[in-house]
Amino acid sequence: GDLTFTRSNDTATRIGPNSLIEKVRTNSFIYSEDLTNAAWTKDNITISSNVIANPLDGALTADGAIATATYTYHSATRPSTVISGLINISIYVKPAAQSNLEIESLGGQVSFNLSAGTINYETGGTGTITSVGGGWYRCSVSTTVASSSYVAFLIMPTTGTSEGFTGDGSTIDMYYYGAQVESGDVATDYIATTTTAVSVGPIADLPR
């Protein structure tokens, strides 16, 4: 309260009470908890909203993804990452009828085994899978992309060896919650969004 500070742009860093540098974090995905929104392109899947409790606070806000009854790939896609350079893409997932997820962008692909909590393969990106309890995992990929890159969350068949399989059009194949894309190579604490990207941290008027 003893310091007044201004700067010409809208971001700053500071040393927090834990003696660590604090900085702004931004989730650049919009509608991070609503994959039914038109901001997300649904390729050969349908999304049922709010069908299961989410893994963070237990609210009924996690979505269910249902693959169509066609042999093809099944994904929810954001047409652009909005940000470029070194990024981290993450999402909370829980297996249902299918147990493998691929996170894909122009920077690379990483496939995750949600039954074993392991990584099937990495191509052009580095994956991390972390159990958060209740059968949920947070899967993340660090990769480098251009601003025009897309991000896709693909349901993969139980074998995890192919992107293509035939759903039945009615059974939930996988649960999704809390998609996030941010600058840097580490998945930080989840930030919920709706119509716009959301930033947390020392946004303005704080000294370095």
C-alpha cells in the first residue's frame, strides 16, 4: 500500500511473499468447459454437456464425447491456438467406452493410455499424464507451433494404435473437462474461460 506504480503495457512480474517470481498466466482457449459451443469444431462426435462431476470441485460440469457410428477419426478441435511459439496444451479426461486420447497440433501429436496412465507415443511434442483421482487424468503436451495451428483432442480406440474406429452414436466414449492452452512448456493451474481468454496473476500496476 506504500507504492504507486504504472507502466505503459498491461503486464508485469513481481516477487511474491514466497520469494518466487510471479507472472501473468493466460488460458487462451475460450469456452474451456463447454465443448458443445460452436467455438469447438466437432468432427464425427457429439458432445453432451454437464453429464459427470468434474475432477476439481465435483460440480456437474464435465462433458461426454460420443463417437459417430462411422469408421473414421473422432475429435473436438479448436481451429487456431491463438498463440504461437512454445505452448502447453492440456485437458482433464476420463475414459469411458474408449481409453486412449491423442492431443494433436501442427507441432506434433502425443497419445495417452488412460487405462494405464502412460504415454503411447510422442511425435513432435512432449507429453505428461497426471492422475487427479476418480479415474481422471490431466494430459498435457508441450510443443512449438505457428499461430495458425489447430488443436484437436481425438478419441482413440482401446488399442491406441490407430485414430480410426467405429462408435455406436449413443455411448459416451470419453469425458472431457477444462481445456487449456498457454505460453510456456508446463501446464499450470487450470483457468476457466467462457467468451474470452482469461488471465490471472499481476495483470497491471504492479512493480517488477
